[in-house]
Amino acid sequence: MHARRRWRGASPPWRCAPTAWPSSPSSTRPSTPSRSTVCHARISTPSAQLGLPELQLGIIPGMGGTQRLPRLVGLPKALEMMLTSKTIKGKMAHELGLVDAVTSANKLVNTACSWALEIFEKKKPWFKSLHRTDRLPDLEEVKDILKFARVQAEMKAANVQHPIVCIDVIKEGIISGPRAGLMKEVLSGKMLEQSQTSKSLRHFFFAQRATSKIPNITNIGLTARKIKKAAIVGGGLMGSGIATILILNNFNVVLKEVNEQFLSAGINRIKVNLQSLVRKGQLTEEDYEKKLSLLCGALDYEQFRDTDVVIEAVIEDMVLKQQIFSDLEKYCHHNCIFATNTSTIDLNIIGQKTASQDRIVGAHFFSPAHVMSLLEIVCTHHTSSQVIVDLIDLAKKIQKTPIVVGNCTGFAVNRMFFPYAQAASFLVDYGLDVYHIDHVITQFGMPMGPFRLADLVGFGVAIATRKQYYQSYPERSYKSMLLQILVEDNRTGESSCKGFYVYDDKRKASRDPDFGKYIEKSRNMAGVMQDPKLMKLTDNDIVEMIFFPVVNEACRVLDEGIALKASDLDVASIMGMGFPSYRGGVMFWADSLGAKYVYDKLDAWSKDYGEFFRPCEYLAVRARQGASLAAKVDGVKSRL
């Protein structure tokens, strides 16, 4: 009858970064709005959030939620709430008719009891929500609204069925009556519960909540220290993004740059990030000014003396990073955490010239840092448990999902996906079309294909990180010359308006009809020719040839103890790289195919095309034993 605790909704399943639900035990969660809609009346606080998040788990609202919500708030709003898992606050819910009264938290129970008594005594009217029709449009308009919703759902989630099923169930109730709608809701719900999509999304739901549970670190009674002030070294794209998310969550931030020009540019980037939120209605002008007041700029380290954490976010230059960490040790207090946003460089090397190895940690944000919801916390053998606990707590306070990993080139996420672009380049060198590969990968569910992604990131970053991988893992790298050839012709990606694609003044990507000359040159330099066998690959074959090397590297990451569990890599692949959540993450998806199937494919390709595809021992053992890729068959090492 009343809603008090906060119920957070989630992003739709076709997005790569879903919002988390409350982490409290189920016994303390409020009744779902599906149940609430059955009540005689609903009383709420102004700030309570109400919604129907079931589609986030690959199912549809139950308990009559699909039937009652449209009759309470109207069909368009009900569709929006269900299909996007969008929540509304109590005040808006009252305006829409979802709740009957709004009151303060301390008066909530008394108000609800008064309403209950007055309904019982017939002093207040109440309506059976299931039989209301006053908020439903006429039949022709209903059909138009549902048709539009169906088209939108198919565009946004082409590979899943539950949004369409939800629309069909709503339609059944309006067209054939609520009893028929309730029956279809029950039968459809049971069917969806058994679907692979629902199993994948449920796996992802629980995997998200397990990332911050680190044996012998988070369960030994340590309490996170309070972080009040943070400092960022470097105001580029990453540094300004990190500063943005910190001030949005009410942390005082010092942004340091080497000169006034760079500092001004960094602060302007932060202003642009905040102004975009104002335009979207997510911040008021007053909020904008308040958040910006938490930021100050600096050209030296004087203001770092009382900071609790420093995050270095400069270019991937090892000598520069070493100098910065050496300087930090002179100015910061002895408990200050020294974090680096490096995506590839070994943390032991970065901290080599300091005496503070125990408080050096990786805080690897994903670009854009104020949008992407994953934070990779990288630990060396020296990093203290207290520092890890502190950063996990910080991640949650800035609304990031933390993944705690060990130290190596590329860490867990980038290392796991380094074969992704290489496999795509391999297929191009052997005859496949760049644009067809991108199309196939986006149809599989990735936000964009590997070549469009390379354009977006920029070739400078791609070449620099590729060099690190070639040095660390030379025996299993495919060294395509395509990127280097493009750079030599001043094609560096979207920023230069030409890369694998060409771009207009609005950054809209188009295919380049003359791109074949670059591919031909790359093939000649690699000494390969079109392979008739590869030219006959199906779309499914292309997906497997690009993603199975990723699975293979993920198995190595697990075997070496860089990641603690396969489910962490599933969360990382979804939230860091855009792997479709409705497939459960890269390891869960591979397990759905079977370890033996993945092993056999890689083994066959390695015989034809070399070491790049050779399956690792971790995968081989699980294939022989018919075990899950997540199974701890022969023990687990740990780099933490």
C-alpha cells in the first residue's frame, strides 16, 4: 500500500551499461509495483522511485503489472516504463495516477493507515485498477501506439523477444479483456523464464553484485576510509571525464595541468560535460554552478597536500608517469592513495621510483569516463587491502561497477579483447570485406564493429597499445599492417574525418569506395592472398572467428589469476567493451556453446592459420573434461 524504500530501475537490455538495482537482501526490498498496482490505493514519499524492471531480466512484469499499469497511468507512459525499465519518482507517480497521495517519510505509515481505514469505511472511493478504462485511448489509437512501440522495440533489441512479448501481452488485455490479458501474462512469463536471454540477463544481474566480493580482502573486517578530496593529474579526455564524475557525486576535485592553456582546456571539457547534462534536463542551472564550484585548477602540487586520492591520467608515457608518482610522494600525506588510469603499462614499473608501493593502484576508467559504468581496479602484489577496499567504496559512490584484477599488460579487460581487432584484421587480409565484418558484429549485438570502433578511439591509441601487446605476447599476435598504412596516408580515424570510414562535418560515417587499395597493400605486405575457404564463411562463422580468440585470452586471464572469476570477465566484457548483456557476457556465451566446441574450432584454425588461434591449456582441460569455462578444475592462482 505504501512505497518508502528506493527502488532503482535499470537501462534496457539492449544497452551495454545497465543501472544496478539495490544491493539489499530481497527480504528488505519493497513490493514490486506489479503487486502495488493490485492495492486499493498507493501512498508514496516524493523521492521514492517506482518502476517495472522485469524486462531487465529477460522476463515481463507479473502479478497483473502488464494489465494494471496502462489502466493507471495511460498506455504510452506504461509502455515507456515497462520497455525501458524507466523509474519515476513519487511526485511524478502522483501526477500520473500511479499513486494516490504523496507524503513525507515520517508521516508515511500513518497516512497509509488513515487511507486504509477511510477506504474500509467507504469515506474514500477506490477503483479496481484491472477494470479501469478511463485512461485507455480508443481502439484505433491503441493499435497505432502499440504498432509504434513494436517498431521501436525491434529496432533497439532485434535479437531478443521479451520486449515484443510484453507488447503482445498488453495488447491482449486491452483488446480481449483483462482476464485474457492475465492468462497470456502468466503463460508468456513462464515461457520467457526458460529462455536463454533470461538466463543470460539473470546471470549478469548476479555477476554484477559479486564483483566487489574479494576473498581475503573485503571479508576481513576492513572499513573504507572516507574520501573527501580527490586530485586529477592531466585534464585531457580521460582526466576531465574522471573529474566530471567525481564532482557530479559531490567530491572536491583539484585538476592539475602543466600550463594555463592545457588547464583551461581541461576545465572547459568538464564544463561541456556538465552542460550536456543541463540540456538533457538531468541537471538544473543551479546544480551546474554547485557542481562546478567543487572544482579548482592547479599548475603545481601545493593543493595536493590534503587530498585523499590522486588519479594520474596523462598520456601513456612510462617515464612521465614515474616522475609524477615520485613528485606525489613529496607533496601528499602518507595515507593518500596513488592511482593511475593507465590502460596498459605495468604498475610495478610506474611505481618503481617510489617507496609507496603499498598505496599504488590502478584506477582504469573507460572512455568516456563520466558515462561508462565500469571501473577496473588493478592491484600489484604490494597494493594494500585497505587501498582496494577504499577504491571499491569510491567506485560505488561514483556509481561505477568495480572489477578488481591483477597486474599485467592490458590488465583484464583490454588484454581479454586485444585479439578482437587482430582477428578482424586477419579476416580482412584473407579476403573479407571491412564493412561486412562490422555489419555482422553489430548484428550480433555489439554497439559497433571493430573497424568503426578503431575510428572512434583513434589510430594513435590503437597503435600504441598494439605495440605493448606485441612486446608482451609476440607468439600469439597477428601483425596486420593495415592501421600503419592508413596512418601513413594521414587517415587516423574519426578525428581526421577519415579512417576505415569517411566522415562528413557532422561525424556521420560512410563507406569509402576506394578503401580496397589499402587492403591490397596490407595483403601484399603480409604475404597472404584471399582464402577461398574463408570467403565462404557464414555470418555465424565470422562471429566465432572474431570472438573465440577473445574467449581464449579470457581463459588465460583466468588461468593466470589476473581475474578472480569468470563472471567478473562477463561483467567486464558487457560494461567495458559493449558485449551484449542479453548474451550474458563473453564467458557465459562461450559456455552456452560448450568448451569443447570452442576448443575444436580454435584448434582447427590454428592448424590452418597459426599460433594466433591456438587454444590455451585452460580451455583444453575444460574441453577434455566437459567442464564449464568458469569451473575451477585444477585450482586457481591469484595475482591479488
